[in-house]
Amino acid sequence: MDASGQRKENLNSGPPSLTAAQRSNFAPLTARTYTAWRRRSLGLLAGRPFSLAQETALFLGQCRPQPGEWWLDAGTSTGFYAGLLARAGCRVLAVDLSPAMLREAARQQPHDHIDWAVMNVESNDLPEGRFDGVTVGATLNETHDPARFLQGAARVLRPGGQLWMMYLLRTAGPVQSVLSVPTLGGLHFPDPAWVSADLPGCTLVHGLTLGAVRFERYLRPPVASL
């Protein structure tokens, strides 16, 4: 059993269609080099010096994860957010499509508060309202159906829970146009207004844009007491 209360072998469901970017993540070389690429690319995409340490401070300062909370790290890649949450005392279900990414994540972020599982959040059977928080680090850009991914992430968030996202927003630049071609990446670069519209029942409480990088924090309102 894992942090979700389900057996890991039941977490493999998902639509057969994957983007070229998603398929590339199955390569062991991609997994081994992902953290270094993310560290270098963050400042370039932000258009200013911006380190993983600064992203850490932003996330912890805004979300303030508490010991004993249960979080889903959706599209964990090499486990950046999963590691931050576990060290804050949270229990984490860290999921990804790529077994190679999960192996590298477990190597980089060893912690007994993290359960690693193969899963496509676009099509998950996790219990509704199961988690106190959900983190999404750039996975929104790569997923086959971003709207379905957002709905899947929001569905498992409990009333009063929070959703944290980092993604690359639309800039209408030529590089994004190329990477959006299905055979060259199939990436999606959403507008913040579109993201908000596809998270019904969630309220945007924090948004920060740095160049092409967008950070957002949403809350799912608690159930009103009678």
C-alpha cells in the first residue's frame, strides 16, 4: 500500500496517446540529465537569474506545507517538489509516466515519506478529495490533454486544499511554435486565464510571472459549515 491508500499496481491507467515530449522522458539519459537542465533553463526562461533555491523559497513561503499533510506530486520528474515536501514532514505520493524518471527521482530524493508510482494523472483512479495539496512542476506543458490533467489534479484535492503549479506560458515566440508541432514535442503553452477556467471550484490566490515562467497557487474552498 502507498500514501494514496491504494496498491501501486493499480496506478498505471492512462490514455494511450502520449506527446513526443512525454515519450522522450522514458529515456534513461533524459532522466539522468533532467535536473541539470532544469537548473540551467529556469533562469534562461525567466529572463533573469532565478535558481532552484529561489523556487524553493517561493514554494515554501506561499504553500507552507505542514508535517502530516498528504500531497500528490503530479508528474514528479526527478522529484524536486516531492523532496521539498518530504523534508517538510509531509507524506507524498510522487507519480510520473516514466519509470526512468522515477528511478532517478528515488535516487536523488531518498526519503521514507515518499511513495513513487507510475501513473498518468489525466486518467487516475485515486479517491476524490484525497490530498491536502497537489504540486505540478512543468508537467502541464508536456501532457497530452492539459484540461483533463488539470481536472484530474483538482478532483483529488480535498476542500480547503491547495494546488501549486509551475508552467511555461504562451509567449507566441517562434521556438514555442516549433515545439508545439506534434512530431517535435507536442508541447502546450497555456494562458493563465485558460488554466483558471479549467480549474472549476478552485480559486487563484497567487500568481507570479517571470519571463515565460508562471507560478500559481490555487485553493479549493473549504466546505461551509452549517
